[in-house]
Amino acid sequence: MKISKLIATLQNRMRKHGDIEVEVTWEGITRAISTDAVYKSKDGPLYIDADGNCCKRSFAVDPTEGDDGT
């Protein structure tokens, strides 16, 4: 899914459900999404990391991306 499609999907959900929290699921648990968990991977896609960034240093082009909230 491209970023534009994800944004459109989230906008549709916001119109339907309101401005609610968004979380990710991973192996049966849910986790909040923080800005530091969204980063460009060395493989090319943008990752939304659901496992506490345990592999961010290995996977990310810039392991500090999102650390400042941007």
C-alpha cells in the first residue's frame, strides 16, 4: 500500500469513526503507534514498527527518524 492510499484509508475511517486512536496488532497484542515507529526501511518501504523498534537500527535508513516527532 502506498502512503497516499494509507492516508485516504485513514481519512475514510476518521469520517466514519471520528478522530480515534490508531494502534497496531502484533502476535495477539496491540500497541500504540509513536512517531519514532514510522520510518523508511533500507529495503524501500515505509515501516510502521509494531514490535517496539527492536530491529529499527538494522532495518531503518536513518535509525533516528521520528525521534523528534517528525
